[in-house]
Amino acid sequence: MPKIISFAWTTEPLLSGRKTRTRRKWSDKYANRFKVGDVCYAYDRQPRFKGKKVAEIKITSIKKEDISLATKEDYQAFEPESPHLLRVGMNGAFAKQTESFIYN
């Protein structure tokens, strides 16, 4: 069965094609389950919260990066559907998350 990735805050940008990558704060052990070429189910929220499959996505690249390298442009793609991401991301709320995995 394909792996599931929830896009609860960013479903609309994902479906419109403006969101082409996702940053995840996952442990190395969990992140290593995902491989380039994997097809995953994109859900509008976690299945345990009655989320529904909204798309299938294919992982084309994976890299580990310091979250502080995210730019304002990375967050602007989500507006106007998710303007809170720009505020939260640029105001340093991710400071405790020093590394994330980026999936394109």
C-alpha cells in the first residue's frame, strides 16, 4: 500500500500546482522509508481524523536541509489559502526544527 502524506494546511496549493515540495520534520528512521520514485497518497488531513485522499504524488528528489534556509518565496506560494504559514514560518516558529526533509 502506498505511503500517506497529509497536506492539511496546504491542500489547495497542492491541488492547484503551486505547491511542488514539502518540508517535513521527520526522524531519519521514518524519512528513510521514502525513496525517490515512490508514489504516495496525498490526504487533506490524517486518515485517523477522517482525512480523504485528494491526489497521488511522486517523489522526484529528497534532501535534508536546515529549515532556516527556507525563503519567504517558499511560503508565499501558499497564500491566500494558508497565509498563516507565511507568518509562522517567517516569524521563526520553526526555529526549534533545525532540519527537515524536502520532498519534491
